[in-house]
Amino acid sequence: MRRLAILGSTGSIGTSTLDVVRAHPERLSVVALAAGRNRDLLKVQCETFRPRSVSVGSKEDADWLRSNLSYQPELHWGDEGLLACALHPEANTVVAAIVGSLGLASTEAALRAGRRVCVANKESLVVGGALMHEAALAGGGELLPVDSEHAALHQLLNGRDPLTIREIRITASGGPFRDWPLARIQAATIEEALNHPTWKMGPKITIDSATLMNKGLEVIEASVLFGLHADQVAVTVHPQSQVHAMVGFHDGSYQLQVCANDMKLPIQYCLLYPDKLPGPVLPYPWDEARAWTFEAPDLDRFPCLGLAFEALRAGGTAPALLNAANEVAVAAFLQGRLGFWDIQACNRDTLDRIPAMPLGSLAQVLDADQAARRHAEGWVQART
Ligand SMILES: NC(=O)c1ccc[n+]([C@@H]2O[C@H](COP(=O)([O-])OP(=O)(O)OC[C@H]3O[C@@H](n4cnc5c(N)ncnc54)[C@H](OP(=O)(O)O)[C@@H]3O)[C@@H](O)[C@H]2O)c1
């Protein structure tokens, strides 16, 4: 039985995870749920799944839940609450599905405590890099990627030696601005950037998909997860999002992974691994006529993807600096404080101005994250 702690249960990945739990009551149960501010949805989830431990963003919301739930779970709040859920003694599996580098400490702690950690929170892998593997090694934890491209690669690579691989390719839908000219992209509005053509996701990752920073973070994530260097990771734009990743071998041949673009599939893959059982997603409908297209990404119109390759090549804390600047810039864009094109400019400036250091302890990584946030905040304020 997989007994789950779901961090970010009220988000897009969190609610899809609970759909997968509903489909497999004999294999999956819920021990702990953690969310931020959506106490109403968290209450409904608690009444349905009756977790023993619950965490919410603030003490006020924890008190509200205590008065409004029909049973009395352990109630926590804030960063300590996230850790309490991640380390609940009865949970053997943690779904890391909160947004941003905020997820770093709980992902690391769960790996160090020997849990299976299904990581949707790609920022923690981008920021923490090799430290996540070290935590898993030290504590006997198991790291499985929820991101559809990386779950696809996990299946394709299946423990292969990286030396036997020429390259891996992750696909990108191209986002809402795939075929827009540069001048139109530069002036894109919040509504236009939030209108993703193929995936329904939370706001931060949706903006990252419009800038292609999401694909850049995924390039770094792939390098961290599978021990590949920057020249072995490539991106192909595939607007239909049916092929999720490809592995290229030295003889020039490729293997591709195909499935519906529904996050419940990679979530179930991680939760039930190594078993593949019928679940909430139907088998791929091969008899429905369809065309697939593939093209190279345009780094002039989507410079954030190039910045991610730059940070990966620079190594050390450079990915953490880029990620932190991007979190600040995207939040400012969503608040109407920055224009769309300013996101890449803020990221560029932070990478140029804050020197990257070798990857040391988790505390050093968090220091780099804070330094980049302060710089990016200053950059935003100077423009507003
Ligand atoms: N959505 C996708 O299809 C997808 C695909 C691949 C990877 N990912 C990755 O998965 C992660 C989650 O993405 P998402 O789209 O599910 O995001 P989302 O819909 O915005 O959900 C974020 C979740 O994090 C919670 N949260 C935010 N701040 C918190 C805090 N301080 N303490 C505890 N919980 C907090 C939110 O709670 P409240 O809502 O209650 O505030 C919510 O449950 C991201 O790293 C993203 O890159 C997502």
C-alpha cells in the first residue's frame, strides 16, 4: 500500500493526484495533505480522504479548519507544517507538488527520510541539483519524476548507462506564442500568456510555458535526474504534446514515448511504479486520424530557453539564481508590475550580475536563491 503525503493538494497536480487515488483505493491511501491558502477546497479534500495530518499556509486557516472539520486531524501550518506532512511516520510516499523553490526543503527532507518522492516541483531539482541525489542516497529515498517529459524519459532510459545515449530530447508544445512574431510576443498581455493551448496548469507554470522557461527548467531537471551534460539534452517543439520525450542512440536511431496529454498518467506512473495498471486515462486512440509536427525552438523569440542552457553549462548555483529571478519576475508579471518581455530581461540581468558559486550545502543554495531574489526584486522596483 502506498500511503501518501500530498504537498500542494489543492493545485492542478494535487487534485489530479487525488483523482488517481480514487481510481486505486486498493493500492493508494492518503495520510497527509498540505496546501497554501485554499482552505475551502482543502476542507472538502479532508472530508473525502480523512488524512491524519493536515497543513495549511497560516495559523488562522489551521484554526478555521479545526472548527469546521467533522473530525480532528493533526493540524499544522507554514513551513513546519509542510515538513510535518512530508515526514509523517505513516507516509511512505510524498507527492511534491507545491510551486517554486519553496518546495526544496520538504523534498530534500523526504528523500533523506527514505520516502518515495514523486517530484512535480521541478524547481526543487533545478535549485537543489545533485544535493537531491545525495539526500536520496544518504537516506535510502527514491526520486521519481512526475513531469510528463521526465516520466517518459524514466521509462525510456530504464536505468541505461548515460554513456550508451547520444542525446535525449524533451518536447515542448511551444506555448500560446509559438507562431507569434517577436514584436507581438514582446507586448503580450497576462490573459494571452495564461491561455495555454494544450495543458491546463497552475498560473506560474503556465507563464513559464509561454516564455519557454518551463522547458528550460525541464532541460536542467533532465540533466540532474539522468546524469547527462548540457550537450546531451535537446528540445523539440511538438505542438500536439503527444510525444513527450525521445532517446537518441549512437547509431542515429530514436525511441519515443507516446501517451495522452493528461498529467494523471505520469502521476500514476510514479505512484504505482513499477506496475502499470488500468487507471483514469484511456489507452492512446491510434485509430483517430491526426497529424504530428516537429520543429526546432526559436531562441530569439524565446530567450529564456537559451538562458537555461547557459545556467546549466555554468553549473553550481547558476540554475538556482536563474530560477529565483524567474519566480520573482513571473510573480511581478502576474501582478501587472512587469511586461511579458521584462521576464527574460530580469532573468538575464540576474544571471549576469550575481556570480554563481560551486554547489555546496543546502544552506548555501538557499543563500544564492535569496541573493538572486533580492537582486531581481530591485530590478523590478527600478521599473515600476
Ligand atoms: N500543472 C501541471 O500540469 C504540471 C506539470 C508538470 C509539473 N508541474 C509542476 O508541479 C508544481 C505544481 O504545479 P501546479 O500547476 O499544480 O501549481 P498550482 O496549481 O498553482 O498549485 C500549487 C499548490 O501549491 C500550494 N502552495 C502554494 N504555496 C504554498 C505554501 N506556502 N505552503 C503550502 N502549499 C503551498 C497551493 O496551495 P493553495 O492553492 O491552497 O494556495 C497549491 O496546492 C510546479 O512546480 C509545476 O512546475 C505542474
